[in-house]
Amino acid sequence: MDDAFGGDPQHLDTTLATMPDRDTAENRHFLVLYDRLPHGTGYLDRLTDPANFRQVLEGARRLLAECPCGGEGGPACHRCLYRYADEQHIERVSRQAALEILDELLGTDTDAWDTKKVGNTDQIGLDGQVESDLEARFLKALRGWAGQRADTVLEESGENSAYLRLDEVGTVHGWRLTAQRNEGYTRTDFTFERTDGPKRKITVYLDGHRYHATRRHNRLAGDADKRNRLRAEGRAVFQLTWDDLDAFERLTNTAESSAEREPAEPVWPPYPHSAQDLAKQLHAERGGDDLDATAFTDPMSMLLAYLRNPDDAAWGRRAAAMVGGLFATEKEILVGSGAPDQTRQMLDDLLGAWGRTDGIDPAPVQGMGTLNLFQSCDQSGLPIAFLIDGATGHWSALACLDDSDPDQLGTPEHKARWRSWLQWSNILQFLAHDGGDGIQLTTATAGRYDTATLKAFGGIGELESLVVRYGTGAPAPRPKPSEASDDTPLEVALRDLLWDREILEYLDEDEPDAPLTRLAHTLADGGKEAPAFGHELGERGWLADFAWDHGDQRIAVMAEPHDPEDEESDKTWRAYRDAGFTVRSADDWLADLDALLATLPDAAVRPDSEEQSADR
């Protein structure tokens, strides 16, 4: 800039800035060049011209390339970079790194320079949102894959999202792709939102091993907890690693170079061909023949297969077949034909032992029931417990990764088990849609897991228990029961059909993101009785959005908070309080959800919504 402006503009400075997007809750990241002097000096205005800005960058590159320190063996010097560097960061300053950045911006053999005026920062595209090389690589892999296929289109408008359209045998599935979504308790890497058909969100995490599964950065239990919370909100969650993208690029022939480093040993499929053949046989008995392209493939290909056909029931059958394949591995039988109580006790003992060692080796228990419990390890050495109910044919599985032994964390063997653990959770999440349960555990959490929630033992199920525990978000709406052929009998029994037929249909259409809609989904999926929707109180017909009136237990919900300055609002709230109702806004009830869930009556199984309305 000294050469370009004929002086030393020391009053110009840079800073990194992060700010939320007002429409999508994404975080946006910028390098900001600013003038420290009040009212400015005019220098920055000259940089708004792309030619002038390029001249500055080319001059900087030329200075760095010609600086004598290049032949002196040091990283930089005061003739090029040190005079501009903050003293506390001087050890990180590198002339070579700066040259590489400028080469990437300006190009070397070809011209990489490209600028575009935008009205505001909201119009910066997805590439401006990625925060790591891994996320950038995911985007590049997605673009390369879509570009190879005649039945797939990926459109990027230059704004903060892209649109993916996939044609599956004449049925087009459309998805909006956004980056860096802030969910309050977690920030996701990418989110796919369905643009046609029922609302659906798919969350993608790109996990770097160094920052998730090492002694210095052990986030394993926290990762599992946060992703379970997203599943409680009705999402599918997929987790991918750098090695997974390696596998995908080799499969699709999109890898730029195979000489950069040796590919990691594959961890998937998780067991030998004999076990794979059994899984395929079990799947074929239920009419499926596609495990190679869906469940036995790498995580990126699995994600794309799900985007192409997001049928949870079909994926539940695939997950069940995957667990069934473990029957052909070197397994240990823990319980044969056991009753629920004795099988659950054995599983509790196993989970407690996982928190201390690698499992247990007891004499098998033989009972007079229908449950069969086994423990095994996949080819990476990851411990897995699985059980099958002989009466229903439903499979369940629990995968447990060691996050407690510092001597294991960060080793190549543990890294392989970590990758396998992530991939098992990608597929096991769908067991909830086939009458079973899939659970992702670590040794720190295994001993505390409440096995009473499992469907095999008469519990409400892992996914349903997560809804109750974390039910503060907005779960994806379920299809109406008349259309919900994939719901298990337990899921239907837990849900008052009035929610879907007379309440959520209207709320989802009119105010899908409003607190009242979020509260309604949470209560419906939590198995609570539907309220009187648009309840009118007394002769004046004071209106509440939701009301439950059970004599001594009267609850009311208002979409808007109490406004004492508004006469209508004040009189309505006062009328309900005078009538003995506990009345709060939807936002306030969401903040005290546990109290509301404990107070409201559970849903009763009622076969017909019109009959329910008449009863009210």
C-alpha cells in the first residue's frame, strides 16, 4: 500500500468480524479493512475499485517475492512483513504463507482474480461461510458429484444458500443448503431443508479428529448429546470426517490427487463379507436389495442416498438389517430367550462394565421369554451390544466409544473406532422407525444410561425419550395419521391425533416458526393431550390460543405476552386468571417446559378426531 498510495497509511487497519445473519441464524465471517481516523482520509474509497485493489495486492506479492529475506533462511523480516505485524503474533508471521494466500487470490498460471459488488453482506455465498478446510472440501465434493450426474442439479445463486434437486425415478426431491446454523446449544456445519413435501431438516457435521477425539480436545460425550438433541427435534443427523471424504472421492473418482497422502484404512462396512451377506439376506426378506448403495457405503454417499429418498421407514429397515448382520460376527450371547427384567439387568451390567473395562464375559442366561442379547465388536474394535425380540423381530443396538482412557485417545486404533462410531450412529438413528432403538454412548455415559427407555423392555423408546428430555425445539411435523403408514403403533398411541388434524395443520401453514407452533410440536411429540384450540371463556368469549380445563387443573397459553398497556390484552389475561387458569405466553411456557409437561395429562388413544371433538 506504500507504493500504491505514495505514503505510509498506518491509520488503515484490519480486523476479523463475525455477525449473525438476521434471516437464517448463520454466522458470517469477514476480514474488515477500516480507517482508524475520524471521518476517514479517502484511502479506502480508492480500494473499492477492483483494479486499484488488485494493483495493491500485486505490489504486495512482488515485494514479498523479491524481498532479500527469501535467501536468508528466515520466515520474514522488517523489510517485508515484520514492520506491519503485532509483536505478540510475530512468531506466526510467514512470508511464504503470505505469498501462498496472494497466489490463491490472484492466480499464478491462470487468473484467479474475480470480484463482485454486493449490496450487503447477506449476499455473500456459501464459500464465504465455511470455517475450515474440511467444510470447504465437503462443498467441493458435493459440487463435483452433482456435476457428474444428469439427474442432479446444484444451483448456487451467490446468496447464502444453494438448492439441490435430485430426481429419484421420476420423483424430484428439493433441498435448500445453508452453512453455519446457530442452534443455541450447537452450531452445525451444514443444513439441508426440504423445499417440497413434508418439512424436513438434515444436519451435517464435519468433524476433525484433532478437535473432537484427542486427549487435548475430547468432545465425544458432548458431541453425542448435542446431536441427540437435534434428533429430538425431528432431524436426521449425519457425521463425516476427512477420511470419509477421502473414501467418497475415491468412490466417485473426484479426488484431485492420490499422491498427497496414503488413504486411511476403511472402517466400513463394519464386518466381514459373511456378515454382510447375512444383512443382505435379512433385508431381502423384507423386500430390500440396496444395502451396498445405502448402508454399506461411506458416510457422504449415505447422506446423498438419504437426500435422494428420505423415507425413514425404509431406512429403519436398512438399519435393522445392518444390526442383524452382527449375528454373523464373533459375538457372545449374554441372554437367550430372556424375559424383559433379566435381559435389562444383564444389559445394565454390560453398560456399567463398559465404563470400566471392555465388557463382560459371563455365563449366558437362559430364560423363558423372547429377548436375545449379544455383545460383539466391529472390525475396528468398537464394542456393540445388540438385541432382538423374537416375538416382534425388532432389532436394537448400542455402540460405545472409549472417551475415558487418555492412553487410547488420539491413537490410530482409537481414531478408527471413532470413525466407525460416527458411522454407526448415522445408521442406528433410523432404528426408531422400525420398532427398535439405536443408541450412541461413550464410556463416560454408558453406566448412566437408563435402559428402561428401550422399546424392547416396554419403554417409550430412545427417540421418544429424547423428545421428552429435550423437547424445547420445534420437531419436524409428522404426517397426518391417516397418511402415516410408517409410524409404529407405539408412536401413534403416544400422540393425540387432534394435534395433527385440527391444530398443527393450521399453525404450520400460518406461523411455522412462531413460539406457539414450537410449543405445540413439543407437546404433541411429548405425548400430551391436545388442548382446546381457540378456547373462549365466559359470556364475553375471552380468547386463549390453547386451554386445558380439567376442573382443578386449568392451563392457558397465549401466543402473545401480556401487555398491560393494551386494554384487550389486559382484560383477557385478567379474565383467565380470575377463572383459576394458570396463564402464560408460549415463550414463557417454553422456558418452563418441564413444569408444563409434568402438569398436562397424557394423550389417550382415541380412534377418531370427530368423536374427540364431540366429547369436548
